[in-house]
Amino acid sequence: MPHQIPFLSNLRPDRFFLLAGPCVIENDTNPFIIAEKLLTICSNNDIPLVFKGSYRKANRTRLDSFSGIGDLKALKILRKVSESFGIPVVTDIHQPEEAAVAAEYVDILQIPAFLCRQTDLLVAAALTGKTVNIKKGQFLSGNAMKFAVDKIKQSGNENIMLTDRGNMYGYNDLVVDFRNIPEMRSFGVPVIMDITHSLQQPNQSSGVTGGKPEMISLIGSAAIASGADGIFLETHPEPSLALSDGANMLRLSLVEELINKLVRIREAIS
């Protein structure tokens, strides 16, 4: 039986939903601190929240980069966050065999951008019945994501979301083409803008990904004005201490100001 996320079938035109959390589950304390703060912000703004956390980071530039605290331990933390705060949780998967395992602990399975064309992975995620969030590849147009959507639907699952995270037009940087938002919304699925990963500067000479977090508000504002149904962001109490993607995260203390601004923009255009 498909597992639908209730708010996805009844989105308010003057609101958006938020997928947010740390890049990766680093320990058993930070996820709860982050989730509690995010839930307070979202509740005050009447915004649905999905807590995001990777249970393992498979896409690392260097072999010695942090990848996780252990799959089962991290998945159990995600489930505990969901149960403690009464919110859905999302995590990404990388191999077909991970789909059924992760589906036991989370509400939404996320397909990483680099893997959005991997048919076996998409089908395995679809067959769990869970909502599937497919990140648009940095190498694809919005229109090309129709085929990823079709793979999920043809596997018997209608619960689909798409997320844009920018396009790579050259080396070591990403550019956001906001035309992708209405193009992907035309498929009849919710479309999310990832406003932190779209500001990554990958494959730096140091082997550590860089970023432009000072532009998060700009990308978020343009995404809401372009009709995005949801916003995806990664946050951490101290991004400089984050074990993954700290260079493009939004400091947790700044999330409330950003969300308040985006709500005002959505209300103004609705």
C-alpha cells in the first residue's frame, strides 16, 4: 500500500513545506536539537516540516572523508526523531538493496542527483510504496526528469517529489536555472528547491567541497517566487564543525529569519 505524506495532497497556495536538517547524522544529540528548533519555526509559520538526515554519505571526494556513524544506528536515530516530534523523515539511498532497509525507518526515500537515472535504484525505491524524492541531476534539464517520474509511476507508485539543486555549466561551480521549477511542476508532482546544495562549489583542490552560504536567502527567495512547492536546506548549529558539507550549510540560528522572509514572499504572490 502506498505511503502518502498527508500534506503533499493538500498544499496551501500561500505556504510551502520545508525539508531540512543536517547533512549527515553525526551523533545522537544534534538531530534532536536541530529538529526541535526547526519544528518550532515551522509551527509558528504553519509550514509542514520533513526532517532530513543522511544515514550514510556515499558520495565523498576523498576516501578519508566522514561517511557516517553506522547505518543501523543512524536509521534508528532518524526514526526516533520522527516518533519524538511527530514529523516525517527523509534520507537518501544509493543502492537498490538499501531501499527496503531504509524504508523500515523513514517516510521518504531520496534519490541523489548523480543517481537520478539509475533505473534499478528508482524501481527499488518505488516498490517500497514510500514517497520518493528524486533530485534532478546537475547534468539534466528539468524536462528530462519526466523520465525519472515515469519510472516511479510505472512501478506502481504515484507518491513522487522532485528537487532541483542547480546545474553544472563548468568546473567547480553550479548555476540555478529557475525555469526548471515550472517545467518540473508540469509533471503534476511537488517541486522542491535545494537552496544549500545548489550553492556548492564541488571538487575543490583541497578535496573538500566549498560553497556560498551568503547567497542562500537569494536562491530561496527566487525559488519561492518561481513557484517552488518546497524548500530543502541543510543546517547545523555550528556549520564550521559539521562533518560534511559545512561550507554551504545555513547556521541553525539563521533559519528562522530566512523562513519568515520566504513566507512573506509566498503570501505576497499567492
